[in-house]
Amino acid sequence: MSERIPVTVLTGFLGSGKTTLLNRILAESHGQRIAVIENEFGEIGVDQDLVINADEEIFEMNNGCICCTVRGDLVRILGELVKRRDRFDRIILETTGLANPGPVAQTFFVDDTVSAQFVLDGIVTLIDAKHVDLHLSESEEAREQVAFADVIVLNKLDLVDPERATAVERRIRAMNAMARIVRAQRAQLPIEEVLGVGGFDLARALEYKPTFLEPEYPFEWVGAFELEAGDYNLLIQEGPDPAMKIAFCKAGREDKGDPKRAAERAFPWFSGDASRVRPGSRIETSNKVRLLELDAAGEKRFRLFVREPGHYWLLTEHTPEEFGLEVRAADGGLCVPRSTRVFDAGHSHEDAVASFSIETDAPLDPNRFRDWLSRELQANGANIYRMKGFLNLKGIDERIVIQGVHMLVDNASLGRWGPRPKRTQLVFIGKNLDPVRMRQDFEICVV
């Protein structure tokens, strides 16, 4: 067997300096050819434009957290990279700042195809020394990023005094005594500190989380039904979310009646786009599976049409109890699944954490934009985990990149716009933000 491809997972909470470190690695004269996989959390992707040499081997996923529905995309992209194995020596996978790296690492152990071709060289976690206490206190993902790390880069030390840096390092060591800690400013560190780590510590991962090797799925329930041909009703009541994703399909031979096998087969389905289904719509079974999103605002009835009798799987994003879900025959009789399996999602993102974007082709007045941003940071700086994007400022023929963490904001010129369309794109990630109000107030910046 040919030598497996080493993969470095680059993680860290929002604004910790992941992209800065990635750019350093790509610019370094280390003689290694590197493919990059980017994952973003947000409506629009700007990270690819922040990565140098992004016209080469870079893949971007922005349909959600890489530890949830994106796993199917990750496996697919890794499969595509294998086909061009002669063009790179290693892979760097940069996760979104809201990702739990555990399921990412898990993919390299539980997926046989991936583990045969790739080896997890290590997890590198960047820490924002100034804001780490806030992040660790409020975010389970930030704590997981520290716990699973092989190397921890204690970054942005230029923003704290020596006593504070020592206190932060002491707290990090209490959470992960085995990881190597590297101190840095603006992600300036020897590249050999983060590449060629020598292997992810599976034993430590299992000690921290005994269920580490048990897959985490983007759905919570699977039910097996024996159904005759004909019409059925899928009934749901109002639940905790305004919508619920489901997949309804005929069992495959590879399932062998095993819900876990069916769950593995279904994983890629939940990585794709969902078709919105209105109440009363007819859902037909077919060989090609579609991911469906049901309108769950109130009590709803959907129609299922089974073309031929057989064994069918129903996979739901939430458990039936949460939505009062039932499958009933045309005569009203309840269809009881012959077997069920509940898959614990294993983690959840804070309900209040969300991402939204502001975009416009019109130029911005620099002074009005500065005043608007200053007001937003004064009012919501503690809740703005991350801000990033590009600015099209009136009278300035340069593409300005702006990045912020809480109330700290920095900007720089990326040179002239050239043939690119002049467009402002801003992404905000935080909690308890008001996108409608912020977009309305932003209008004052537009010339």
C-alpha cells in the first residue's frame, strides 16, 4: 500500500488566528506542496479570498459546521484529492471556529476508505490569549478544541502582559496536560512546530471521551418500516424548530436491516441541499434519495406515496417525541416501526450563536462606516465573536480586508481591485445579534 497522506487539522475559536497561521505555512519555503480544505460558518464565504495561493489546491465548504452535516462533503473532497495525489504532499484542514474537532478526527478512524488513504498527523489549536477566558467559559466547542489538541498555539501574546500569559497557559495545561504549548504573536512560529507532529493521540482522545470512536450523526432517529404499496400520512406537531429535515427511502441491500448501516449510508444525504416540502405535499419514494425539509410551524400533514411494498427507512433530524411524529395508513391505522435507533448528536451549538452577512455593490462612505461600526462595537462588542470581510470604500481604489474579534478590529489593503467586481462583503458571527436592525442601520454607510 502506498504511504498514507498526512492531514493536519487546524482549529481554534473564532478570531484566534487560524487563517494567519495558514498563510504563514503556505508562504514558508519548506519545500512541501500543501492542499487546503476550508470550512466556513456563514451565508457567504470570504476565507478563501483571505488565503494566499488560493487558486491552487483549495476546497471550500460553507454549508455548516464541519463536525455536523459536512462530514459527507469532507469524505467526498478527500476522495477527490486522492485522484490528484501527485500534486501535493500533505493536507491542511482548517475548521470553522465553531467546530468541535472531535468528529473531524473521528472520520480518520471510523471511515475505512479514509483511514486507508489518510493519516491524521495532528490537531493544532490556536488560542486567542486576550479573549480565551470568555470563550472557554461560554463555548463547549472552545473547550473541546483545547481538549483534543496535540499542539496548542498560545497566540496574540502581544495583546496581554506576561502575568496574564502565564495564567492563560496554566489554565490551558489544566485542561490538556499532554499537548505541546507554543507561544506566538500574530502566529509567528517555526513551521515544524505544527507540521509533522507525528500522529494524533487516540489514547488521549478516548480517555477524554470514551465514545470518541462512536460516530456522531446529523440526525437523531432512524425507524425501519415494512410498508405495502399505497398512500400514507406523515403527521407532525409543532416542535422546538420551525422546520425539520427528514429522509425517506427504500432500504438497500447493504443495510442488511441494520439501522447503523443505514445511518452511515444516509450521512451524505444530510450534507446536501434540502427540498422544502409544504404541508399536504406528496412525497414519493424512489431509488434516488432526496433530503426533505418539512414546515413544522404548527400541526402539519404530509403525504407519503410508496410505489412498491418493502422495507423502508425514515431518518429524522429530531426524535419523533419532539414533534409528535407519526406514520399512518390511508385508513388511519398507526404504522409502528419494526425497529428504531436513536443517535445522540453528541454536541450542540449554542442556540443563540448565529451568522449573517451584509453585502452591497454600492461604495461606502469611509467616515460613516467607521462611525457605524464604532457604535455597533460599543453596543455589541462582547457578543460579536468574529467579524471579517472586504470593504469597497468611496475614493479608495483598493480592496480593504477587515477582521475583528469582539471590540478589536484591524484592516489592511490587499491591493487594487483590478478586474474583480467592487463589492462590500461582511460576515458577523456572534450571539444575540439583530441582523435586521444592523442591516438597516448599515444603510447610512452607503453612498
